[in-house]
Amino acid sequence: MAAASISKTLARTLRQGVSRSPTTLPSQWVRAPLPPLSSFSTSAPSISSPTTPPPEQERRSAWSKLLLFIPGAITFGLGTWQIFRRQEKIKMLDYRQNRLGMEPLKCDKVAPSSETLDSLEFRRVQCKGVFDKKRSIYIGPRSRSISGVTENGYYLITPLLPIPGNPESLQAPILVNRGWVPRAWRDKSLEAPADDRQASDAPSSSTRENTKGSWWPFASKKAEDKVPTISPVEVTGVIRGSEKPSIFVPANDRSSSQWFYVDIPAIARACGLPDSTLYIEDINANIDPSKPYPVPKDIATLIRSSVMPQDHLNYTITWYSLSAAVTFMAFKRLKPKRSRR
């Protein structure tokens, strides 16, 4: 009986639900209206764009981009600087060559001073006098390559003094760079006493003393005081100025006789001469085979430089090539990458 009453109740409820209008359905049975078709898009769902970066971040980004081009600008500037250096070097070498091609000056007609040194430099001069070898100074060490073999040595600078009573000799002492000598020369000069060096410089004088009797010593001493112990010499050289040492060259030390570069006023004071003493480099090519040292400077070395114009041209090409390479890399870095489809 209970089952029959339940089935009748369900059948009555179903009949009442069918007879109702769709608008009267319960709210939980009614679907939400669909949006119109025009509102749908075939594109992917949009993502909200990020916020605009602040001005400080934009400026920082611009500076970081500019920094990529700084290496290219620097290397380009270095290449341009090499072009100007090449032109200056060409003019300098032409100036030296023209000066060396002029007629030699007579040393007795040259009045050296700090004001006229620039106008006299790289002019050839002919000087006649006597060397005072006791006051020689060694500059170095300076290496010299002979047949591919490098040998250490020094430049020998000796005062050249006037000849008393000779109008053709120079009128004031000068400093002469006589050329390159082996290291043994300096070592021997430091070991030997001054009297031995003086005797070795004047073998003819000692020979004359031996030939004379024992009664002649006082007369011989007086003769040596009046007559130079060394025969007169004629030097053909080129007027030069002091060297400009690099930061790696030690300072000269007069107290220990250590001279690393040519400082004309300091060397002149060490030799007891005025600061304005003229300094020349011997370029005489006629070398006595029996006396191979000192070796005078080759005049061709005076119209050369450690960096020649061709070297500056090679540096220019190198810097410009490097500038082009780093600039291309900067553009490549800033170029946006293509998005994949």
C-alpha cells in the first residue's frame, strides 16, 4: 500500500512539471544566456600588457646601449691618431735627411747655446782637437748585433779639447760620442788606476822617457805639461741633443759613474765643462782595422726611428679593422631577434 501511494505521488508531480511553461522553471534549472557570436575572436586570449617602465629605467637602457659602441669609437680614434703620427714621422725624417745633406760646419765657428741648439741639431760639423781620455764616460749598457750575435757594450763619450796655438782647432771643449765599445773596455777602465790610463793613452810619451837618461825627468815632466800627450785628431760628427729616457730607464748616478742615458748638462758638469757644452756623435766611416773600437755611429741610423711610417700605417689598418669588428658586434647585439611563426 505504501509503495502504491508513492508511485501515484511521483506520477502526479511529473504531470505538473510537464504542463508548466519554461519561464516558470526553477532558477537552478535555467541555463545562463550565451554571449553573442560576434563577441568571440579567433585570436588567442589576450594577456594584459605590463606597466610602462619608469623614465629612469629607460635612460639606463639607453646608456647601456651606448656603452656597446664605446670600444669601436676608441679604436677608431686610435687609428686616426696613427694617421697623424705617420705624417709627423715622415716630416721629421725628411727634415733630418735634408739637414744631414748640408755642407759640414766648422766647429770653431759654432757657438752653442740653449737657444741655438734646435737650429744646430742634425747638422754635420768638423772639429779638430785632442781627446782627454782620462775623463771619458760610458753610457749604457747598449747592445749591438753583429752577424746575428748580440753583444753588450757602452757608448764612449770623451771631451775634445782645443789645441793650444792652433787656429784651426776648436775654440771651446766639446763632448764627442766616439761610438760603441765592448763591455770589457768599461770594466778595464774602472779597474785600472788613473795613472795607468794616462800612460796607456800616451805610449809615445813613455817611450820618449825611456830613451832619455835619468838626468832628464824634470825636463820631461815640464814638456808633458805643455805638450798634449795625444796627437791631434779630426772628428766629423753630427750635433745632437740630450736623450729623453722612458719611464723604465733608471736615473743617472754620477757618484757611482752609472750613466744610463745621455744628459748633456749633467755629463758636462761631471767632466768639469759648462752646461752649454756642444755634444756631437762621431760618424766617421773610415775605421782603422788595427783599432776596431770605438765603432762610430752609422749615419743611416740617424734618419731612422724605432717606429717608421710603414709601421704607423700597419697600426692604422689594425685599429680600423678592430673598430669595424667591435661596431658590427654591437649592432648585432642590439638587433631584435625574429619571432618564430
